[in-house]
Amino acid sequence: MDVESDLKTFLTVEKEKVEESLDSFSSWIQKRLPSRYSGPVCYSVMGEGKRLRPILCVLGYRATGGSLNSDMYDLASSIEVIHTYSLMHDDLPCMDDADLRRGRTTPHRVFGHEDVVKAAVLLIPSASLWALKALENFVLTDSIKRKIIKELNGASGAGGMVGGQYLDLLAESENLTPEDMQALHQKKTGALLRASLTIGALAANAEQDQLESLEAFGHWLGLAFQIKDDLLDATASTEDLGKQPSDRIHSKSTYVSLYGIERASQIALEMKDRALESICSAGLDDARFIKLADYVLERTK
Ligand code: GRG
């Protein structure tokens, strides 16, 4: 099989497995929450996402010698649960005030603002509990298990995604320096993408050099991913994106507003190249990493 169709099959198969795990998560959480909260949670978790973060986590795990089972998909899907909560909040009137996400009406427009704010918050501890439940079945030291939960929470919190979103909100109508822009992107989007690879490598008990190499890959790929997100917001249609482009409406500071489309596209390519250089150094240059990095920049949504 050629690498292209191999990657397509890989993405389809992995997405299905992640969605099976998210389905189990939905059943698990449904038993623990009143329906006014489980409704918005299940609606949001089961939306048509690319599932890139858990797929990267599983890829990092496989590349460093982990052998796959459903517990690994549950661990990886805990990252998607965090990502889902962030999308639910990002779409609220106090942030992007969006009507559409993943080609569907946003959860707060379906279930109401008040219930969605609370349901999304409930996902934060639920993600850690779901990850811990999966980790019970891994043969790993407690120290590594602690590191995994710390990664998940560290990347989602003030030092990562929430901190980046805070900077993003502050930066509306501001002109950021390139350094500030990179720091913002690295936290808002890069931290969780990087953590996905780190968690995969930790779960496989990877060697230190492999771990560092995958972390660097995740760091640069995360930046390239967010630049592509900025480019799509500036150039793609609502129909293709499954959401309304909104960076200009909110006067967001983006790579496109700072550099323009051409230069931002070039920078995204440079970051992808750096990502790929990082994995070559530890001998992890699996063709799937290369194709996945291409996909991050070639995607249309
Ligand atoms: C309290 C300040 C504060 C924040 C709460 C809302 C929030 C936390 C964080 C938002 C983080 C955010 C929305 C980052 C953007 C990440 C991004 C590029 C999302 C799109 O990811 P894709 O393309 O989406 O992977 P799919 O739909 O495929 O899953």
C-alpha cells in the first residue's frame, strides 16, 4: 500500500477507534450527570471533529513501542474531552459568539448558555477521571502515571490552553510582536497538541531521547497547526470550515493579520519542517509522521 492511501486508512481507522472510546465515555458520563448536563456533553463530544489530538497521542505511543488496546484509546480520548470543553466555551457569547461548529449548531444555541457553561466545566475533571480509569490497566510506574495526568492538566491550564486563550482575548484589537504571537499560539493550541505526543510516549515508557524528540515535534506541529487555522479562517468558506470565519470580526491577532497570507503560509511550512527535523534526530521518522504533518497544512477544515 502506498503511503498516501496508508495514511488515509490509518486516519479513518484511528478516528473510528477514538470515536468508539468517546462513545464509551458518553455512556460512562451519562450515568453520572443529570440529563440537563449530559445532553450538551454527549452532543459536543460526539460532533464531527478530526480527532487529531488523540490520533497524535496514539501515533506517538505506537512509534515508541506501545502495543495498542482499548485502554490506550481511552487515555488518548481524554485529551479530546478537554479539547471538546474548550470548543464549547470558545463558542460562547463572551468569547467567539458562534452559531456553527463542526457543521452543526453550537451547543449553547441548542441547550442554552447556562447549562452549556456548566456542562463544559464538568468535562474538565471528567477527562482526568477517564484517563485515570484507563491508566489502571497500564503496566507503568506510579511516577509515570502521575506525569501523564500532570501533562494533561498542565497543558490545559493557565500555563497552556486556558492561559493562551486569555492572551488571545486580551490581544483583540492589539498589534502583537512576532514573539508574543508565537507565545500565544504555543499556549492556546500548541500545548495540548504537544501534550498529546508526550502522553503517548510516556504511556509507551519511551526512552528519554524519543520523548524529547516527540515533544519537539508536537511543539512545532502545534504552531504550524494554529497558523493553518488562522489561514483557513482568512480564506475558507463557512461551508468548508463547518463554522463561520470570525478572526476579522473579532479583530483577532493572528499570523495572517501580522504577516499576511503568503508569509504566514511560508512560516507554517518552516514550522512543519522543524517538526520533522525533530523526529529524524531520534530515528522516529515514520512515514506516518511525515504524512500527518503534511495533512496538518493541507487540510481544508
Ligand atoms: C477561561 C480564558 C478561558 C478560557 C477557557 C475556551 C478555552 C478555555 C480555550 C479555547 C482554546 C481554543 C479554542 C483554541 C483553539 C484551538 C483550535 C485550533 C481548535 C480547532 O481545533 P480542530 O481544528 O477542531 O482540531 P476539530 O473540530 O477538528 O476538533
